[in-house]
Amino acid sequence: MEMTFEELLKYSEGELILNNKNKKFNKLSTDTRKIEKDNIFLALKGENFNGNKYVKEAFEKGASIAIVDEVLYNEEEINGIVIKVKDTKKALLSIARGYREKLGIKVVAITGSTGKTSTKDLVSAFLSGKYKVFKTKGNFNNEIGLPLMVLELDSSINVAVLEMGMSNFNEIHNLAECAKPDIAIITNIGVSHIENLKTRENILKAKMEITDFFNKNNILILNSEDDMLQTVNSNMYEIINIGYNQNCNYFAKNIKLDKETTSFDFNYNGEMNTITLPMVGIHNVLNALLGIAASYKLGLTVDEIKEGLKNLEATSMRLEFIENEFGIEIINDCYNASPDSMKAALDVLKNREGKRKIAILGTMRELGDEANRCHKEVGEYAKDRVDLLVSCGEHIDDFKEGFEKNRIKLYNTKVNLINDLNSIIKPGDVVLVKASRGEKFEEIVEELKNIK
């Protein structure tokens, strides 16, 4: 972290209440379990925890500085510097904002209801053909995770590709204020988080907060295949549209889907080019086009994009293909789930080669009043794409209503489902496993790896 102590104090907007000669620091941590020598410990508070209680422990583990919003320690037990702020969560965003502005690197921010992480992986890979790129790790995309990612940057980085998630209004606004993106990408407007925001119109409004700090020098890249994003317009900044329609700024045609790759033609700087992604699923064509548009705006050639694609590192548990030693192919897509991503995964399953196509599907969370309808809709979508649907969880009856009763197996618990896998799955089957992250369906994947 390339920051002086004076800058840290300034960015935090805090007060130095305990001083020390050792003003060295290297990184910031919010978890005392991971504290190392000369770390900054920032004490967060939540409903069920209060990091301010662990300041003494942080110093004992080697921290040189603590940032707190409540004094719960005995001064004589502390050997280090303490900065007091009004709110440590806001201070974290403020410190990261100051640091991002100091570094002055290019930032590409990505949000959307689905496809954020796959798009992040593609954008980062493309840009690596010319630049040194940093990308958000895992799901560090909220008001805690994103500033921690910003604080991992240094002046050797040319472009940061940052994912922005949200569950309600004002969250993307705060992330945008922290990261100040030069280019923003919105993948789509689905029904994830509709439990809080009630309508897709409100979800669009919340996602558009990514442009709250835009001016004429900024660029917004949109998936125009999404009906809500087609309505977006502005004369305050540049808007670029991608899709399958040749009226889009960037469009794809001649799409070819293979077992392990997806190829398509795309327009770039007035010419048509062909690219082959080492990924499956037609949804990745749109994700790639978003990255291609960003790459053009950051000055890459087509050859540089293709060279960067060789560096693609996809996030785990997202359409991960596993072949067990007994001839069963497992499609592990357990990272998260929404109606759109369920349908995309079912399309991938349909195009795989195998004796039977089996989908093991679980609950999609945060759908509020739309939950019953959405699970039924996914069941209907699966009808001509799978031979057998297997499910457990609170919405098994909704899946059943949408699907066909004689080709579905339902379980009250995940444990019961796992215990019955040996009688369901046979060699030669292709099995998709997908549910919201909180359902922990990766436990099913682990069992499938050993099915004979």
C-alpha cells in the first residue's frame, strides 16, 4: 500500500488519539485472525459482532495501527497507534477513495443482476494483452470488499477491474464514489434482489448509481439485449451498446457453440473478426462483447485481446466441468443462482453430450414475492432441456408445477437427496448442480465426484 501515515490520517477523516513512534504499515485488515506484522487493523461493527473489542488482540498479533469508532481497550495495554473515526465502515470507503485518487489508475467497474463475475474475468483477460491488470478477487464486491480490493492496488497496476454488487439503493453509489470508475459496464437487469427493491425498474435505478460521478469523459457500456437497459440514455457521458443486432456499436454473429468453446464474429474498428472463447454458453458471447467494447476504449488491438484471452482465469464454481473416474460429467455452477443464470446453465446442459441430462436444482434466494413464479418458470424452461430434474428446498413444489411429474425427483432435505444419489446417477450421465450460494450445493458436487 503506497500511502504515508499523514495520508492515512487525512483519508480516514479521523483523530489521532494514541500515538507511537512506529508509523510503518503495509496493508489493512478487518480480521484479527489474519493480522500480520505492521498491518492496520480496522474495527468493523455488525449486528452480531464488534471489532472494537479486538484492538488489544490485533496489536498483540503485530498490528501497528488500529482504526476504531469506539474505545473499548485499556490504553496501558496498547503498544501502537489508534485513530478514532465516526464510523469505521465509512472510513474504510473514504480511505480507499483517497488512495484510488492518489494512484490515478484506470478503473473499469462492472455491475448487473447476473454475469458480473464472468464478465470481470473476461474483461481482465482481454486487457492483460496490453496492460498489467488487477481484478476483484472472489465476491469482494460490496461496501467492505470493494475498498479492501482498492487498497491492494499499487502504482504498477495499469487497470483495475472491479465488480460491484448491491442489494438495495445507495450501495452502488457508495462503491462508485470510492472507485470512481472511468468505464462502467452493466450486464443486465434481472430479478435478483427484487425482494428488497420490489421492481425491475428500481433495480435498474440502483444499478445506474454506477454513473453518479460520471462526466463527459466517462463511458457506460450496456447489454442492449436486456429490455431495461435499452431504455437508458444520457447526454452527460458516452453510452456504448452491445448485442446481436447489427445496429449495436459492437455486435456478434455466426455464433458456434462447441463442447468446450464458444466462437463468434464481431465488429472492431470497422472490420469483422473472429474470436474463440475457452468457455461454453451463449450468454458468454454478450459478456465477451462487453469486454471487447471496454478493450477498444482502452486502446487494444484485436491481436492484443486474443493474446490476453490466453490468461483467462475463471472464478471457481461457475460452470466448472468435472469428469469423475466413472464416466459421469458434473457441471458445477454452485456459486450463485437467479432465474437468468439458471436458464443459461440449463442451455449449457442441453448442449452437452451424454446418456442423460440431469439437473439438480435448489432454491434461488432474494426473490421475495416473485419466488414462486420464478421457480415455476425455471421448471418450465427445463422441460425440453433435461431428462430428469432433481430438487430439494422450499420451492420443490414450484419446480414440480412447472416441470413434468414423471421426470422429477423431490426431496425435503439436501441430506436425503445426497443419500439417494447412488440410485439416481449412472455412468454416462451429465449432471448440472446449481442453487444460490447459501444452499451450499457444492456438498452435492463433492458426493457426485465419487458416484460409480
